[in-house]
Amino acid sequence: MAKLRIMSTNVWRCAENKPWWIERGLDCSSAARAPGIAKAYSETMPDIIGTQECDVIFREHLPKEVAKLGLNYSFITAGFT
């Protein structure tokens, strides 16, 4: 029997860094979070990935980071989810 691995990820709708993160020397922007989420996908290798709170800016960053890791995912969107 074939197995299908499905992963759901809440990527947190926060495109730009926030002052309270900057004060702590941290970056919570989409550009900063996307590489870590892509790495999690490369380590777990799900067949299907669902995202929540994925805005247009994050959808620009995530495919690029996934491709850098050599993963072959297609991204389909129906808008903000």
C-alpha cells in the first residue's frame, strides 16, 4: 500500500519585521522565516503541503527557498488562506 505524507504549516501572516522583534535583534519577516520552513519541508519530505496565514509576500519567498534546496513542489493558491 502506498503512503501519502501530508503536512500542514501555519506560516504566520507577518510579511515585514516588527519593531519589538528588531529591538531584540531578531527578524520575523517572511524573507527571514521562509528558509527555515523550506528546510523543515526538506527534512520531512511531505507529498502535499497545506499552509495557513500564507500571504502574497510569503508566497513569493517560499518557492524560491524550496527550489534552492532542490525540492520540486508546485504551488497552487486560492488567495490568502
